[in-house]
Amino acid sequence: MVLHRKSEIGTSKTLKHNPMSEKTQTILIGALSILTLSAGFLGLLFIFPLLETERVEDLIRIGFIFLASAIFFSSGVVSLAIIKKRKRH
């Protein structure tokens, strides 16, 4: 990976410093994607038994937890799909 940095006078300097290889980055992002996906799934499982409450305040709280869990789960799925697509090409 080559990074470009603008200097003060407008010319471009090329930086060749890359602390991680592309394979290491893919493995790290894949592990974080699986962690995010599982956190969202566990959050969705956690709120399922709580839906039997009759208090409106509890239902609102459960709705926020559901929304956060759904965002975690979907972002994990999307990032895994992007990684799989990058591996094919």
C-alpha cells in the first residue's frame, strides 16, 4: 500500500511504510466482523425473553437494544460479504 502526503508547497511525497500486510489486515478485519456479528446476534437473543413485559419504559429500552443489535449484526454480515468478495477477485 502506497500512501501519499501533500507537503507544504503542494507536491506529493510517497510513503512506503506499511506496518501490516494485506493478508494480516484481511484476517484482522474478518475476526472483527465475526465478533461484531456475534455481538449483534447475542444482543438479539438477550432481548427475546424481555418482550413479555407490560411496561412501556421497558419496551422502549428493549427497542433501543434491538436497534443496536440489528446494526451490529448487519454490519458484521456486510463486512464479511465484502471480505469474501475481495478474496474472489
